[in-house]
Amino acid sequence: MDRAAQIVSEEEMARQREYIAEIRDLPQKPRTFYVVTYGCQMNAHDSEKLTGMLTEMGIEPAEERDQADFVIFNTCCVRENAERKALGNVTWLKEIRKRNPSLIIAVCGCMIQEPGMAEKILQQYKFINLAFGTSNLHRFPELMYRTLNTDQNTVVVEDRDLIPEGLPIVRARREAAYLTIMYGCNNYCSYCIVPYVRGRERSRSPEHILHEAEGLLKSGVKEIMLLGQNVNSYGLDLEHPFSFASLLKQLDAMGIPRIRFMTSHPKDLSDELTETMAACRHVLPQFHLPVQSGSDRILALMNRRYSRAQYLDRVRKLREAVPGIGLSTDIIVGFPGETEEDFQDSMSLVNEVRYDSAFTFIYSPRVGTRAAAMENQIRPQVATERIQRLIALQEGLQQETLKRFVGMEEEVLIEGLSRRSSEEISGKGLHGVSITMQGKREEIGRIIRCRVTGVKNNTLTGVRE
Ligand code: SAM
Ligand code: SF4
């Protein structure tokens, strides 16, 4: 495969930098910006790139959305409610424009990449000044320049799956950083729209990743979260294939204090990766392994390409290799044709695995996916009732599984003040579980050792050592 063809050319990136410089000198450029982010970590990281580009344009971040002159919505379309929420909020901003006629409204991200969405925006959402898809993120400076110099709406959606290198990034947190290792997804799970809106899998070169990681380490970052829709298949598309496990080993050797990653597809979780998890000092003992369903019949309909037994076998190996590993998952209920028996298979799997946390979703039909065209769509009341039972089960189990940490020492990377009290701080322990303890705002960003004292509201409490 020709890697050079997949990376956005240096000339193109230089052209975009010229647009940034032009915008900096434009008298009509907005003074302040606000980025609204929906969806996953990938989107959160894309927003950090938007913030990086906007900052280089000389536009300042606004404290509040309603005070900004430029508002950009970075959207998600994985489930219908995310999409509805984004469009609802964009429409609400139309009211704000009555107070601030120079307000520029932009929408980008996965939703714009959906088939038919660009036309819909042009026809029904004429007040949106600028819309572009995920494939055009690196062209944001050019599109912004165009928007600032015309009265016409700018709507651009391309399907070219390129890798942009060298975009400016302003990270939301100084101590913990997202680092994209690959884009896109090839799996075509039958319910999922991601492969249609994020394109084919393409891995960044190990050199680019290691270079970025080195820069982060030098800047004092304590934790790196490697991002990809399926990090386990990282590197298979490279001209010189390079496994995810090899990448982890190299990052580990660099001495980054904490390394995490998401997401893993169970079918691609190799023994090599499991062994690497055990061998690497800095790769944290935690694993997010979405199962989606405990029923073999539904897993096949979902096109997940593993069975319940294979999944359980991988969990067993992970636990043998890394005793006490923190495990989390994603589960969908109400997939087309899911019977009560299938649902009970998901319940029994949850009972068997005993996750430290589970993200549960009601199946949401996405136009263009195979599952949306399947017969036997489940009635919303049935799906809602099932998810309630699943959540109740998981919460009860979680209360028990988390007790294994009580009395243990943990190292917590402090993320912020706790929601309950300004005298308390909280962050994630090594196993990926949130831990709250007494502390002050100044300690945000530090790693603090503590002893776990209890389980409260499905998270942990601790006292410092
Ligand atoms: N690539 C990751 C993976 O395979 O686990 C995650 C991608 S997706 C953004 C995150 C989660 O959303 C999935 O694990 C799945 O549980 C859920 N999801 C995706 N499509 C969905 C749909 N149509 N309805 C409900 N949940 C969905
Ligand atoms: Fe969607 Fe499946 Fe790809 Fe995850 S692996 S992004 S669920 S298609």
C-alpha cells in the first residue's frame, strides 16, 4: 500500500498554514470562539485540533457559548439521540444570533459525513454558515477563510480518507493527553455507522506516533490515551506491518508514566497483546473490551465475528496475565430480533464476567447500516425495560466487584474537584476506576498515592498514604 498517498501532503498542510496566517490579519475575523463536542474521545481530540487551529488564527476562547462570536458543533451520529441533541442545540443558537448578528455558526464531525446530511443542511438549516465532515478537518483554515469572505454557506464533505499530520493541538488537560494512532474502521458491525462516516482503517506510522509521544513526555504529560476505533488491528495496513503490541512496547520503553488505550475489538485481541500488557511497566492494568451481546445468535447478526465462548476465553487470559485487571465493556440491548432469551444471555454474561463498569445502550437504528433494514425491530418500551434490568444488575455487581480494591494502594491521576464537595478531589486509579479523596484544587494534574477505603456510588473512596 502506498503510505505517502494516504498522508495529507506537506504542500497542502503548508497551504492551510497560509490560510491561518491570512485569517490572523483579517479585520472581520471573530474575536472569540467556543467548541461544543458530542460523542467519543476521538471527537474530543478532534475538538482539541479545532481549538489548536482557532488559537493560531488569533481567536480567543470564550468562557460561555452564548458569548462567543464563532461557535462550532463537533457532532456525533452513533446514536440518533446524539444527532437530535446536536441539531436541537444548533437551532437554539439561531436565537442567540438575533442578539449578536455577526455570530458565525459552524457544524462539523461525523454527522456531516452521513449520506444526505450536507443537502439537508443546505436546504433546512440555512442559518449554518459552515459545515464540513471529519475527512476535511485539516482543511478547516481554508473553509474558515472562505466563510469569512462570503455571504454564502460553505458546506464541504469529501470521502477521501487521508491522515493529516502536524495539525496544531491545544489539549484540554496538561497532564493527560489523547494520541490518535489510527483513523477509521473496517469492521462494519451491522448496527454501526462509524465505518461509513470515519472511513477505512488507516494507521499512523510508528515514527509519527513515537515522535508525538516524545513531545508529550517532554512537556510533562503523565498519561497518554492511545485512540483508535479498533486499536488491536493497528498497523496491519502499513507498508511494513507493525503490531499494536510492538507499538505499546516502544511507548513503554520511553518511560511515559501511564499508558491507556481504547477501543479494542475482541476478535483482534491477540495473545501477544495480552502478554505485552503483563510485561509493560507503564501500560495500566485496565482493558475496555466491548462485548455488545452475550448471545451467539445476536453476535452473529451484529457481525462481531467472535462467539460468547471466545470472548470469555479472552477475558480469562487477560485476568491470568494481569491479575486484578480493571475490565469495562459496552453492551447494546434491543438489537433487531433480540428475544428475552438472547437478553438473558447478556445478563448471564455480565454476571459471569463481573465488569468494573459497563456502558449500556439501547439499539438505535442508523440509516444505511445493515441492522436498520432488519426485520423484528424491537419496540422501544421493551428495550427500555431491558436496559433498566441490565443497569440494575450491573450496578449491584459493580458494588461488589469494586470491593476487591478496598485496602489496596492506588495511584490516582487527579482530574478535578469531586462533584460532591470542593474539599474533595477525584481522578482515575491505575485500574481505570474513579477514586475520590480529600484534597485541594492545586493538586489537579498530580499523581497521588492513596489507600482505598470504600465503595461509594459505584466509585471508590480513598485516603492518601
Ligand atoms: N469501535 C468501538 C468498538 O467497537 O467498541 C466503539 C465505537 S462506538 C462509537 C461506541 C459504542 O457505541 C459501541 O461499542 C456500541 O456499543 C455503541 N453503538 C454503536 N452503534 C450503535 C447503535 N446503532 N445503537 C446503539 N449503540 C451503538
Ligand atoms: Fe463500529 Fe464495530 Fe467499528 Fe466499533 S468495531 S467502530 S462498533 S463498526
